[in-house]
Amino acid sequence: MPEPYPSSSSPSKAEDVLTPIPALDLSRQYAEIAPELIAAVEGVLKSQQYILGEPVAEFERLAAAHCGASFGIGCASGTDALWLAMAAAGIGEGDAVLTTPFTFFATVSSILRVGAKPVLADIDPVSFNLDATKAEEKLKEGNDQKFRAILPVHLYGQVTQWDRFEALRERYGVLLIEDAAQAFGAAWDGRPAGSLGNAAAFSFYPTKNLSACGDAGLVTTSDEVLAERSKMLRAHGMRRRYYHDEIGWNSRLDTMQAAILLVKLARVERWNEKRRKLAANYDRLFAAAGLAETGKVYPGQGVILPACDARATHIYHQYVIRVRQRDELRTFLSQKKIGSEVYYPVPLHQQECLKFLGYERGDLPESERASQEVLALPIFPELREDEQETVVRAIAAFLG
Ligand SMILES: *Cc1c(COP(=O)(O)O)cnc(C)c1O
């Protein structure tokens, strides 16, 4: 295969000392914003107010506005945001919630935590998101289940085909709750993630595109009742101090994390824009190397690039390719000190602790196949183009 890239340094030098290219390098972000972060943390320390207070209220307000939602309710994690949204909607024992098996564990565990039953439908192999047609089949089957909600996940930063799910909401009278943990700033037809469903859950886990320095999460909604109930449930079910209307939990957004998130919220759009540029650059590099397989769903000898729906504003929380010899490629890259990740190697119906849900191998074939073929390449706003060239050159060397 011809070498499509000009090599800036001499080949021998490049081979001698491999500079690591991590899948995610948060130290570069820190280098850029350290003074502001430290000032924000110091502000909280000086105020001596560590629980809720103005930074939390301000972050909730600004983050909700950013997502086009009327209310934001900060909480301790994305997992708790999912739980809070469902608990506030009154989903519980005897209810069923429809979701995808190709997601992080918390999507399903939060359904179980509210006492409901997760029902899994397969993904669309192009977007990796919950397939609306397959979701509808499950709703139609019914099986005497009381479907209360659908919980689509905007995987890798691309909103699920939302108009299809809105049609299902109309037709089957279910709620739509977004797992938007990977999609802060993403949109569908110009409508932001977080404003699409009856409620949405965001995570600010350190690796997410908008991240805290620890655990943090947010529920967004434009439903006043849902907002009020989420707010109450995250603080022991209290409306009035020491009078407990309901048995809630302690899941507040930490004041220190809110102060940190305010610093980053002001930058997240620029960062998302950078992610989109990097994704376009990967696309271009793979095409130039003759590796991009277009018009196909599954990989042959080359690489299937991530597909972005024309109506979606993708924020590329992850840039995920499909390849045949995924595990071998991953080993090869790590020998070259290039980081990569697999989201997710085991679809949730095949997790040991979820076997009791009763799914067999082969029940959700697209998710099972995707779990063998997906590979997330380094992507973060500070990634350099020369590093992307090195990544693509390494993949070309492996596949060539
Ligand atoms: C990260 C993530 C969560 C959980 O968020 P935490 O803040 O880690 O609890 C839930 N769903 C998805 C899709 C995620 O990526």
C-alpha cells in the first residue's frame, strides 16, 4: 500500500521512540484551564458552602438552558440521573422499560433499581442505537407487560432517530427517557439532546465530553412535576427540612463539581466542534488510505467508518470504527503505544449477572456482532492531526 502521508520526521527516529497516543488525555485539557479550575475550587473553599448553594443552582440553570430544557436537577452521577428520572416519573414495580443491550451497564441496572423490568430490543447496525422497528416489535408483542417507557441511549454522541421514537410514544402511550450520558451538546433536527424526551439523564464522569473532576450527573426535563419530584428524591424525599414526603436518597450534585462544571460548560461547544473536525479528519485520512468501506454495514478487508444521520448533530464522544480482526488490531495498536477502547465488549443480555433476564446468545444478533467489531479510536478536543495520521498509518500497516 502506498504511503499516503508525508512523514515529517525520519522513519528510523519515529521507530526508535514511540510517543504514546492515549485514547483520552485529560492532562491537555487541564493544562489549558488549570487556573480557572483552581479559582473555581478556591471559591467554593472560601465560601465554606459545600452542599448545593449557588454554584449548583447556576449550573443547573445554565446546563438546562444549553439543552433547551426548562429544568436541570443536579445529582451524584449519570447512573443516579437515570434512576431519578424514572423514579420521578413513577416507574417501578410491575412496569417494563424498553432499552438497548448495547450500552453501558447503568442503563439497564437503573431500570432494575427502580424495580421495573428491562426489555431489550436490538440495535440498528449502522448507528449502533436502539432500532425503532425492533423496539416497536417488542411493544406489539406485549407479553402482558406494562410498558411505561422507552429508554433510548444516544450512543457515542449521536442522538437516536428521534422522530421514530416520538411516533412510538404517540402510538403506545409510553414515556421517552433519554440516556444522554454521552451526548451533551448533541441534537436531532436542531433540537438538543436533553430536550427531546419527557426527561433525560446526563453523566459528567471524567471521561465524558463534559466532565467533572469526579462523579456528577444531571436530569433535564421541561415537565415541572417531574423536575420537582426529582429534586425531592435526590434529597431524601424532603420538601421541607426533616419532613419526608417520600423515601428518597442522598444524591446531590457536589458544589465543588458544579463549580468545576461551570468552567467547562462555557467551553463545551467549542470542544464539541473540535471533536467534529477531528472526526471529519479521520474520515478523510481513512478514505485517502483506501481503507474506508463505503455503502456497507459490516467490514470486509477494510474499515467501516462511523455513520452520521443527516438529521443528527453528532458530538463524537467516541469515534468508533468497525473492523474484522478487532482484537488483533487493538493489540497491534497498543504495541505501538496507541490507545483504543471497546465500548462495549459484552452486550448486556450476555452479562453474567443479567442472565436471569432470560435472553440467549443469538437473540440480539446485531448487538452481539457489534460487540466483536467495534473499536473506539483516540478522540478528544486536544488531539493533534499528526497524531491522527499516526493512528491511521498504524491501522493501514495492520490491514495492509
Ligand atoms: C457513563 C454512562 C452512564 C453512567 O454514568 P455515571 O456517571 O458513570 O454513573 C450511563 N449510561 C451511559 C450510556 C454512559 O455512557
